[in-house]
Amino acid sequence: MAHAAACLQASSAAHVAVSRAVSAPSSSSSDTSVFFSGLRLPALQCRSSSSHRAAFSQRRVFTAALTEQASKVALTADLEGEPEPPMHLFKNKEPFIGTVKSVERIVGPNATGETCHIVIDHGGQMPYWEGQSYGIIPPGENPKKPGQPNTVRLYSIASTRYGDEFDGKTASLCVRRAVYWCPELQAEDPAKKGICSNFLCDCKPGDKVQITGPSGKVMLLPESDPNATHIMVATGTGIAPYRGFLRRMFMEDVPTFKFGGLAWLFLGVANSDSLLYHDEFTKYKEAFPENFRYDTALSREEKNSKGGKMYVQDKIEEYSEELFNLLDKGAHIYFCGLRGMMPGIQDTLKRVAEARGENWEEKLAKLKKNKQWHVEVY
């Protein structure tokens, strides 16, 4: 394949199959572009002077030495240096008008519902940081307030500030189509479907989207210590901010952030077909085994130690001793997903703390005081 593809292979980011329906060109192709998140991109520059064969071989021996930047993706924009994240650049009354570049279904046929990866072009006019959110105003009239526009919906951004094309001009969203199953009709009731999620999942390239924000500081990635530990817990589309974190850590050649710590991701979904960005995360795990750990909880396919369904809190409990030790050493822990995930997680953490002879309420207060505890649920 072209030099760009060899560079991506060496960095663990090669051929990231965000959609199972999208495939990369064969190695015999003379085309110098590559497919990335379903988009055909121009050939990327790699900062390695070695040959294509050497770059491919490097992937096999790639170690945890993240100071070696030869195989990471070179960025075509410089979005570093600002002391504070951009906030509320566009308000509800005067939203930014973005343009949809692509919409991809990113789950398998047996997934519980449809989830799409949506890339929106903002032309560099709506910058954001990893962990922030965009507000989306779907077209049409608010059904509860006749004559008023639809209510804004917040979506965590699923890309780094450089976007999927690494030029700082796009943002990606991970959206699950919200539908309502009527038990009486034994069918979906279109009158009760989610207005915004269906609008986004039905978008076509070129469609316009009203965007507000960016907003949010709770889930920002602390970068003052590049060797810190980050424990990330997600259910479903709560994976969005972590995709941005991990691309920044392991894929992009960021001049001001050379990650050398530990990132540990826990993702809970219903079944293997519902896993989001799984191929991408698996590549990181293969290439950076000392710096990235990845554990999934599949509630309809796996059993926990008690014989019940395997939820993300059960997977956390499996590693509870190690996780608590990491927290005691200053690790950050993040939670993102449905609001209903937190009671089960809190109960698990409390039970583990008590088994260790600790008071969970006191420990939680300390984590919050030290800014180690980050929660964004919806």
C-alpha cells in the first residue's frame, strides 16, 4: 500500500474499521489515499524516514515507548497553546450551520438498535477540546411548544480537536437512533421516536446541521501529567469522549502532549455486535500493551461471577483491587453513558470499599476534591 497506509499500520491506527461495511483499498492499489472512518483521505505524511517494509515491520515490535513519534499521524493544523477550552461560541438563537460529511452505521446486524458515526464539517470555525459536547438543534417545530424551534440536544464529541481528517475542520458524533417499541402494536411507534437522533442518523452528505456550543469542562482530559493513569468507564454511546482521548494519546502526533501513562477503558454493551469502535481500540491494545488496557462487558452474552448478566460494574468489580490502588495513587476515573449506569456502579464501588475497610462516602469526597472523579451521564 502507499506510504501513508504503511505509516498508519505502524501506529496501530491502520485500517480502523469504524464501519464493517467500509473496507480499505488493497495493498496492490496505486491509490495514495486511505480509508479512515469511512472517509477517503489524502495521503498522510509520516515522520518516519524508513521504507514501507520497515514501517510495517515496526508495528510488530512497537513498544510502550510513546516518546517515539515516528509512526504517529502528522497533523495538518496547530490547535495547541490555548490556556482554556473554547466555550459557548454559538448560542441557541444564533447557532452555527455545519455540513454533514458522512453518516455510517457502526454496529453489526444483531446489535440492539442502530448507532451511527456522523462527521460534520465546521470549517475550523467551531473549535473544541476532547471531552466537550456540541448542542444540536433539529429542524422543525417543537411539538410541546408550537411556534418554537426544537429543543437543543447535547452530544459528546467523538473525535479529537483535529477531527477524523486531522485538519481541525470536522467533528464526529456517536449517535444511537432513539425509537419507541409499542407493546400493544408490537411495532415501533414513529410518533414517539427521538427527534434529534433520528434526524442525525437520517442525514445525508451535504445536509445542514444547526450546532451550539461547544460546552463542558467536567470530562476534559487533564494533560499536565502525561504519565498519569486514566480509567474510562462507558455504556453505549458514552464511549464518545474516550474515542477522542485515545486518538489523542495513541494515534496523533501531538507536539505538546506525549502520553506515557496508562489508559484503561471499560465498555459495557448488550452484545458483541453492539461494540463501538472495537477494531480501533483493539489496534491500540496490540500496539501499546503497556499503556492501554481494554475490557468489555457484554450483558447478553456473558455472565458475571454470580451467574447473572455481565454489566460494566461487574467487570469493574473483577479488577476492583487494582483499580482502587490506582485511584489511591492519583488516577483519574471517568464515567459516561446513560444515567441509569451510575447507581449500580456506585453500589459496586461502595461494596468494594467496605470490603477493604474503607468508607466509600469519604473516599468519594476525596476523589472529587482532588478532581479525580469525572461524571457525564444523560
